[in-house]
Amino acid sequence: MSDEVITKLAEYIAAEILKQPGRVLDPDESLLTSGLIDSFHLVDLALFVEDNFGVHLDDAELNASVFDSLNQLADLIRSRQ
Amino acid sequence: MTLTSILILAGLAAGLGILARGRWRLPLLLSVSALTVYALQPALPIRFLDFWLPTVTLGLVVLGWALTAPPEQRAWRANWPAAAILAGVVLLLGSSRLLGLDLPAVGRPPRPDSLLLFAAAVAGLAFFFSRSVRRSRLWLALGVIFLLTLFVFLKYPPLTAALSAWLRLWNGQSPALASALDIRWLGFSYLAFRLLHTFRDRQSGRLPPVSLAEYAVYAVFFPALTAGPIDRLERFVADLHRPRPLDSQGWLEAGKRLTLGLFKKFVLADTLALIALGPVNALQVHSPGWTWVLLYAYSLQLYFDFAGYTDMAIGLGRLMGIQLPENFNAPYLKPNLTQFWNNWHMTLTQWIRAYVFNPLTRALRASNRSIPAAIIILAGQLSTMLLIGLWHGITWNFALWGLWHALGLFVHNRWSEWTRPRLAALSGVRRRLLDLGGVVLTFHYVTLGWVWFALPDPLTSWQVFLKLMGAG
Amino acid sequence: MDRPPVIRPLAVLWKGLLLFLILNLLTAAFPLDGLGRVSLYNRVFPGRERLPFGENPAQSYNLSLFDLDAMFASHVIAGGEKPAEEYRIILIGDSSVWGTLLRPEETLAGRLNAAHLTLCGREARVYNLGYPSLSLTKDLLLLDYAMRYDPDLVLWLTTLEAFPLDVQLTAPIVAHNAPRAQALIARYRLPFDPADPALARSTFWNRTLVGQRRALADLLRLQMYGVLWAATGIDQAYPPDYPALQVDLEADLSFHGLQPPALRETDLAFEVLDAGFRAAGETPVLLVNEPMFLSRGENSDLRYNFFYPRWAYDDYRRLLGERAERSGWNYLDLWNLLPDSVHYTNSAIHLTPQAEAVLAERLVEAILQSPCP
């Protein structure tokens, strides 16, 4: 289940945000503090999560102290599903 | 803050860390924090104002809590000790002269009856808010508007001067001497943003229920009173409930941060301050090389000053078991401007992102997908950076500084969109060289931006730019 | 597996305190003399045109400190070996030589340098070693130090205020250089008590790092202000307006506790003047009684100006003239060269830039008559 969430998120990020569809993201790789995803794409990511998993991420939650890696984001999504 | 006042605060924090445990913890933290609001307020030329401003600070905190607390948190039984402490601090300090005490660090209090009247007004309003459950959304919205208006009055020099003239007149002092510097309200910028955060989160239903004591300690926690960090209520209150133990590790962490902070502020920043670019020397300097030296000094001084205060705040907080959030993470060593802003005054940028950038971007993104991404990004950056600029003061220079960074961020965003897939394969030495180039470029872009920030008017800033380029 | 070492905060604290204590004992046992000679001036920054002095560092980019090594090391005179083609003239004196309210090029030294004199086949270069306090012993202290820079001519400007016995050791720069002052007292048998309470005593405590913190901070600040000196060329605060020269005077006849009718030679520190000539050795010294404002305002029948009652000043001029004659000093009395208030800024001895040019012109004549080695 969580693998499915992570795979879906990773594909979206690689293709739509990083524009490198072939890129493989490590589930523990830092996304925000490393600068891989900027604040604009973070909002897009939140909209993607809302559309695909039915989970609302609040504006105030879009920062590295709430989630920084795919694993942490997947945990957050699962905890709300 | 002087070295002495910081050492006193450190002693207090250590004392509270050791002694304030269990049920005494919260009341003691609240008492010391409330007293510190008065002790750190600088003296002001308008009569009684340096006593009124701390008093209004505490009043705003009480009203902020009354507006945001859910009905189940409003029980008088649970909150009367905190209310008593706050009222007690105000009335005790207010009657100090009558008792024959001349408190050294506290401003001259007005007549006790006016303080009693104020306390009664705050209590009445708080009672009204707590009864008016059905209208709470309206009152919250008005609270946001009120704080923003107050903020504008304090940050826009002509309005501040007008306010000063009015206060002087009301006091029977001559309004001819009124100046924007008359109303320096210690910690207001941070307080306002903390309260706004709780208002907005209450509106969106995310605010955790907290008691008056918890809310007040969060709003005026003395280590973070003068220079932040801003923090978030839910995070802060979690630490209040489960303080980190003051064991060996705690002492070491706190000691290290305090020492580091003292060194950054009182050795590095204060030494650099001697030669930092300023409105006077900017016009006197006569060669491009030395203008750069003064500008570098300003850039580093600003960082060490602010980061030093943050270190001290975190160290003091740690003594009392509270882990305040980081505000700086080596911002001058970041390879691009976006990363710089992820690591400079982080609690302010996170605040603005949470309450301005994200909602705006989300709304633009969700409502009409036909708006090009670049336009949305530009709008988001402009509004965010202009606000961060104006938070420091509503002047042309701060606005231009915000604009400078908004454009820098936008250009970097477009550049990285374009280069990201192309440079993805880069690795090893080449990647590191590219990053190093980025660090140097970013540092200089930020440092040049300070030319707007450091000087009082755009013309002087422009002259300094010319000097830097050898055209002055 | 290795566990990370346990660090105990109390151990950190007492070890830190112990190290701090040892460091303090070390600096007390082996004083940091000579640290002042380490300087960025004349290397990274241009040397200063006059000795460091400033009551308002944030505006003047200059500060008052008492470390002679550091003061001279920041001065352009310490900028390297004296070139063979240079004829080196040093100016000794008070604030009127240092140049209160004057830019470096407007001071007497600046005006003399602008004259581009050639002496004994060499180009004259004038160094401003004036320092703003009135005491012949202060002049002697600086002259004695400056002799290591091998001057060819000493120009020593002075006025009666530098002569009374009570001001000799109280000038801050003298008081804070007690060992040097005591050495001068001994070497020249000056009529002062080496144990005079005005001379700051060196104690164990003020030799420690903590005791010296102010002096050490001053050294650092002097270096930091070098940046602004280099960047702006400013070395004193120039207020847009200042209290004007006092023209109307008090009807007061006393002078440093002395009363009319007459000054005696022993009331004045002639021995210090004599010591200065001896300190200069073979180097010729031109002694100048500096110009001052001669008031025509209220009570000007009793006094010349804010500083001097007529009787005292007249006696001083007579005594100095006689002593110079007797000792064979090369002496020039310019007391009334510039009598009018237009020549002065905020005091009866602080000349305007234009008046400094007049004084320089008059001194050039005298300098050109100096003997060649």
C-alpha cells in the first residue's frame, strides 16, 4: 500500500516537477531542505495529493518540519486516509 | 539588548529550568515572561508610553486567547490563575511608585486607576468574545484587520509620527517634537505575527485548544521576545507539556548555543558594526573597493547579529526545556537564492509562505489552470517578498529590497526550470564547481540587495550602487 | 562498539574556567607589550596623517588610546625606512598642531607639505605629531618616542597652558604611560615625583587579560577604524556648527591658582622644555610660541583671551625669551601673528585653514634657515 503511494508520488515528482521522468527518487531523500522541490511546486504537490489520495494538506503544513521525504509524506497521507 | 540583560535572562532561564517543575512551571514561566515585557521595553519620550506599550502587549495576548480559544477551553476554573498573574504583574508594577519602589528597568507607570480601567476593559472584551460564540468568525476577521492596521501604523513612518503627535497632544506634551522613533514597541512585529498565526489557524480550524497560560507564554516567551523566532503554537505547546529534561545534554546544548550566540553578537557583529555600510559613511566613501568592503561588513554584521540573537534565544529556551525553531541555517553558503530564502529568517518565511504564498498559489493554481505557471510564480514571489520587505518597515527602500529578491527568485526559478533537466547528469567536480559558483553569485546578489535595506532612501542606495560599480 | 564519550557540563565549566585563569596569569606574568606594534596601517590601510585621537569614534573613525606603539604604528611616519632623499620634519604640539576642526591637508603639517620645500638638497616631508592635550611632558613623551624615526628638524609649537606644573602629569596620555613618564623623569632629572598619584600604577590585576580588556579592545578598534579611514579619509568629526570662540571674558586674574603680580621661572616647567632639547640631541629644534587670539571684547584690559590673564602671559613671554637666550635655543615668538577672531575657530589657539596657511608661510622662512647636517 505505502509502496504504491510512494511510487505514484515519486513518478509525479520526477516527471512533472523535476522534468526528469527517468529519475529514481530514494524514499528517504530530502526533497524540501535540499532544494529539490521549491515552494511553488510544493503547492502543486499538495494539489496532486488532494486529487489522487483525497487527503488535504493545509497551507501551513507545506514545510520541511512537517514532511521532507517521500516516506514522511506517504506516512502523513496514510494517517489521514 | 545589552550583555548584562542577556546574562540576567540566562540566569533566570537556568533558575527556571532547575526550579520550575510540575504545576509551578507554567505560572513561573508566565510571570517571568510578563515581567520581561516591561523590563526590555526601551524608554520613550512620550509620557507613560513605555509602561503602556508592554501593558497593551499583555492586553492583546489576553484578547487573542479569548478570540481563539474554543468554548471548552474557556473555563474560569482553569484559567483564573493565569489571568490573576497577568493582572497582578500590571497592577503591581503600576503601583510600584505608590509603594515607594523605583524599579530600575521599568518605565514610569501612569495612575493606577487608568490601569485598573484598562484591565477591566480587557476583561470585559474577553468575556464578550467568549460569549459571542456564534459571531466568532466575524470577530476573528476583525481581529486580523485590527492587528494589520496597528502594524501599518507602527511601520509606516508618517503614520507613526502622526500617532506620536496625537499621543503627545493627549498627554499634554508638545506635538512639535513628534517623530516616528517615539513609538518603539518592543517585540510587536513578532507578537503580531504570532497572534495572526493563531487567528488564521483558528479560522481554518487547525488551532489546538490551549489554556490562557499556554497561549500567553507562547506569545511573549521571554527568550524570543525581542528578535524571534516566531514559532508555531502547536509546536511550542507540545514542548510546554513535555519539556526536554535539563540533564547533562541539555546544559551542554544550551551552553553551546548561548556561547555561540554571545560570540556572534558581541564579538563578530559588534566589531563589524564599526565599519558596516551606513547612511553617513555611504556618502563619504570614495573608492569602489572600499565601498565593497563596507558592504561586505554590513552583510556579515547583519547575519551575525540576527543569528547570534537567535542562538541566544534557542539556548535560553533550551534551559527551560523548550526547543525553539531554527531561524538561520548557513544562509550565505547556499548555492541559489531559493535556497537562501529557505535558510534565512526561516520562521518568518515559513509564516509568510503558510499564510500568503501557499493560499495565493493554491487559489491561482486550482481555480483557473489556464494561467501560465510563470505568471503565478511571479505573483507569488512578488507578494511574498514585498510583504517580507514591508514587515521591516513600510518605506520605499524596504519595498525595493523586497522587489529585488522577488525578481531574483523569479529569475532563479525560470533558470532552474530550464537547466534542471539539462544539468541533471552533472556530477563530481563539475557539480561542486557549479555549486561553488552559485554560492558566490547568491551571496553577492543578497549582499547587493542589502544596499536597499541598509540605507534610508532610494537615492542614497542608487549612489552606492554607482560607487560599487566605479561610477560614483 | 565504541560509545561516544560522555561529556559532563560541570567538567567543561571548570576546565574552561581553569584555562581562563591560566591565560590571565600568563598575560600578567608576561605582559603583552609590543602587541601595539602589530598594525594593518601602512600595509593594508594608508598610515594616518596624525596620531589617533577621537572622543566620538562612531563619527570620527578615530579613537583615543594610550598605547604609544599602536599610535605611532598607525601613523604614516612608521610607513617604512626614511628615503635618502627625504628631509624629515616633525611637528610637536597641542590640538592646534594636531588640527582640531581641520582636515589633514588644512593643518600646519598639510600646509607646510603643500609648500614643497627643498632643504639641504632634499625634499622636505612634514609629519604631524601634535596631540590634543596641553602639557610639555606630553610633548616630551611623544618627541622622545619620535626620535627613532630619525627626524632632521623638530618644530615644537607651544603655549603657556602647557607650562604649569599641575598639568604636566595629568594629561591622560602621560598618566596612562606611567613607566615611560617615570623613565623620562629619571633620565632628565625632572622635578616631578615618580610616585605621583596622577601616574596610573601598574598592578597585577590590570596586567591580566581581564584588566587589559579595554586596552585590547582599543587596539582592535583602532585597526577596524583603519577601514573607514582608508575608505573616507576622515579622521575626526566635523560638526556643522560649534560653539564660537569666546570674545567677552571674565574679570578673572588668576592663572592655575597663581595670582598677580608676577610669574616665577619655577612656576613653569622649563626643565621639561630643556629635556626636550636634550632628547632631540644633534637634531635641530625650532621652538615656536604659537599664535593666539587677542580679544578686544569685555575685560580684554585684564585678559588676552579665555586662557590667559595679561600679567601671566606677559611674564611667560619674557621668561621664555630669557631662557631661550640663555640656553641658546632657536626660538620664534609668534604670539601676535594672527590677533583677530576671524583667524580662529572654536578656541583662542585653534586656527582656521586660511590662518594655518599664514602661519605656515611665516614658518617656512624660519625653516629655510635651519642648518644642514
